Amino acid sequence: MVKKIKIILNDKEVFCDEGLTIMQAAYDHGVELPNLCFHPDLSIKANCRICVVEIIGRKSLATACDTKVQEGMEIKTDTARVRYSRNLNIELIFAEHIEKCPTCIWRVNCKLLELADQYKIQITRFADRKGKRKIYKFANAVEIDGSQCIDCRNCIDACGNLQKINFLELGGKGISQEVAPVTEKSIFSFRDRNKKKVDCIYCGQCAVHCPVGAAQEHADWQFVEKALKDKSPQPPFIKGGTKIVVAQFAPSIRVSIGEEFGAEEGKVMTGQLVAALKKLGFHYVFDVNFSADITTIVEAEELLERIKSGQGLPMFTSCCPAWIKYVEFYRPDLIPNLTTARSPQIHGAGIIKTYWAEMLSTSGKKVKPKDIVVVSIMPCTAKKFEAGRAELKIKGSLPIDYVLTTRELAWLIKKNKINFKHLKPLAADNPLNQASGAAAIYGASGGVMESALRTAEYLMQTAQDTVCRDLKKIDKACGSSAGHRLEFQDVRGLEGVKTATLTMGGKKVRVAVVNGIGNIGPVLDNLKNFDYIEVMACPDGCIGGGGQPIPTTAEIRRKRLAALYKIDGASAVRKAHENRAALGVLSWLKRKGKLENEVLYTRYQKRK
């Protein structure tokens, strides 16, 4: 049992748990202290020094984020000394951070500007000292702007301690010190006891843990804004080079986007999300939950094939592009173990530019893939990198034109003065709207595996190799999935690694779920113990993705996760292979011969 101690906080006697920091104790009693560098996912560094407080009897001010409370401690959070020191530190931070407000997606919810307003800070009293710093760009996914960095080192901790990639370092000395990619492209690995090459995997955890937007996604919102202005006024009648502009949004976006507009964490706002996208001017809005069911079916079939043949085991999931980059760079020997199924966003875009384009075409007015602009709304920065992979081209063209993070979409909504919380909910457009509950949980760690297991078990128990593509025969010849398992609790939860041995169709299937790339080590050391492994690079899966709202903490991720499982539990259809609309698309693709392979499957390559 935790011991309670008494402290005096702003002249009031209060009781708190022994071992808490002053910041935690103050927060528990309704006193919020300003901070920038503190994040509950990371080690406490006390770098920004704006959370300073006065402890009676001590000569120096103390940083509240790393000072533990003690019995009888008398703390004051707003004395003249505190105000002077705090305000001066904020002014000095502004001298480090070059303001690029007109083009910054943080402008409407910038913590620095909020602090300046709250404490009446003169933000230009000290000369800017980082104006000539570099912007480091990592593929088309993430960038670190040295001119905006405040030296909190959260990005270094997120990349090193949390993700164990160690791609960032603090170089230089004194005022020339800055965050940059590692100088040595090979670093010593204590795990492997030798040097190994190092590269960015584009997960964006540096960005989601940065308090001032110095680390952020590579922006695409301005190109999307231009596409919306240049769109065709009357789709699908294409003329004069104008386009049909389509949005598709990922499973986890619906439970995180509301946070950008003051809604409680984890609130499901699918209808408002669709309505906002329509207000922005998208002709059509599709739900990636539909294509997640496609992914589930394709992956489950491949898993079954590998288990039966005993070849290519363990099979790894491939939905997470940061994990794919990790394999291609760090462990290319595992490329044959990756499922060849494309990810839901790629499946969805491919279906839009083939199946849906043909549906949209009318007599004499054919809609071609080049007439459609597909914009993916994703919780992830690595999805930007994935969208540009040459291996994903269909008939020579990439399926996705632009990828926006949750934050970028929120910026566009705010920029256009759309009252998100009060929008009348709308449904996503048919026919790519129907989805099972299994699709919703793709945003949670373990969700991709659980979705695939629901279908794989059905196939194993009904002695089928593939899900039936013939809608006329589906109910009669393909067997019923009634009575088959709906929930696989063993793969749920927020532990770093979850393992289980499941009995499916009389066979033992050994599974592992890796929650965050920083936890991959023990699983890679014991591959022979598993048949099927899910890896999500970001903590707790896509709900904690690098493109999600800030802050994203363990508690916030827990609420988002609970919301996704609630959607699943309330769904009338909870297995991907029962989604008749998805089966209809798979049936259409099967009749198209070579196109089926182009839309559904991919390959990977070793990267330098």
C-alpha cells in the first residue's frame, strides 16, 4: 500500500502519495504547471525549466517534473521568483524556436503560443539564434527542423529509448549543439555485441513526442488543398484536366480526430469525420475498414497456406510500413517471411482506381485511374513512405496520390473554419462502406492478428483453402461461420510482447504480437517458437501512430483502444469473410486475371 504524506501546496494542506513528483501531486490537486519537455512515455530530463516551483527553505528553485514530494514540504507555484524564472525561460525558448506560424500546422493549437498568451510573454525580446539550422528530411515521411528545435531531446529519447532505433543524436557543443541524424552510420549494438548499420524507419515517434513541431510529418496538406480547388465540379464527367478527389480514412482516425477539437479521448466520431471531409470538398469519402476486411481475407488465406505447407514460417504481418522498412534495412533475411498481402490503405486505393472506377464509368464516359485523386487519412507518417513504393504500382501508376496524417487533416478543418464537433454525421459512401468489426480493431496492437485469426480459424474448421468468392454459392457451399470463435483475448492488451498457443481446426498455432518496435528483440531471438507474428512499430499500434494528435500518451492510447473494441463488439458482422461487399470485390478481381495479383499482393526488397 502506498504511503500518504502531507504537503503544503500554495498555502493549503493536502495529502498525496509518497514517491510522486511535485508536478504529479500538483496536477492531482487541480494545479497545472506549465511544461514542454515532459512526456509520460519518456525519461524525465527537466530541460525546459518552465515548470519551476519554490520550495520554502531551499535556496534554488526546483523543477517540478523531477523533484519528489517529501513529508511537510511547502511548495509555492506562483511566487514572484517563480514567475520571473518561468517567463524568462519561455522567452529564451522562443529565441531558440524560429516562428514559422503561417505555414505551420501547429499554429492553431501551439503550446508555445499558448504559453506566450497565458503568461504575457514578449516573444521577440531575444534575438533568434537558430535561423540557419538545417531541415533534415527522412524520405517523404518525417523531417526535423533544427531552426525550431528547443533542445528538449524528446525526439532522441523516442527514437532511442522507446523505439531502440537510435537514428538521432545530439551533436556539436555549446550553442552549436543540435539534434541531427547520427554522424556514424554504424553504431554499436549492445544486444548484438557488434556494430550495425542504422537508418530511420519513418515511424514518426519523434514527431508525436515533440512539444513544438520541430519534428513533424512531411506535409502534403497544401497539395491536397490544391487538388480540392482543381477538382471537377460534376463527377464523373472529366474535362479540362480536372479530377475526382476521393478520401479514405483509417480505422483509428475515427477515435482520435475528435481530440483535436476538444472531444474526450477515444470518442468515436466517424460521422463527423465523413461530414468534415465532404465540407472540405472531397467528392467521395470511403472507409478503410472496408479494405481492411480485404486485407484480412488475403492474409488469412496466406497464413493457412503456409501452415499447411510448413514453408515460410513464421509469417509476419505487413500492414505497418515502418516495420517493413525495419525488415528491409535491418533484417532482409526475413523478407520471405512477410505476408505478401498489401496493407489496407493500398488495397483500398487500388480498389478505388480499378473496381470503383469501372463502376463509376457510364456509357461513353469512362473514368480512368488517372482521373481519380486518392487521399489517404492515416495515423502514421510511414504511410507516406509506403504510398510512394514503386512495387505498389498498378498498371504503371501508384494507387495513392497523397497521405495526410490525423494532424494535417485537423489543420485543414480548422483552417477552413469548419465546426467539427457540431457537424451533422454522415455515412461514408457506398459501395466501399460496409465493414466487419474485425476491421475496426486494425488500429489496435493485436488487432490485425485477431482479425486474420477469425477468418483463418473459419477456413481451418471448414476445411477450405480460400474464402469463397462466389456470392451465389457463399451461403450454401462455403459453410457457415456461426459458432466459430469471435474474440482472441490472448493477443489483446498493451504488453510489449504477447504470446499464445492457439488450437484452431485441430492444429496448434503459435503466435506473438510485438507492441512497439522497441520490443522486437526477444521475438527475433526466438523465431522458431512461432508460426504467426504481428509487429506494429508504434506503441499500442496505429492508435499511437506518429501522425496522431498531440499529446498521445499511454492513458490516451488506452481510451482509443477501448473505443475500437467497442465498435467491434457492437458490429452486426464481426468477421471479414462475412462482409459480402468485400467478397463481391474479390469475386470481380478474380475474373480480371493478372489485375487480381497487382491489386492484392506485393513484394519487398533489401534496402541500403
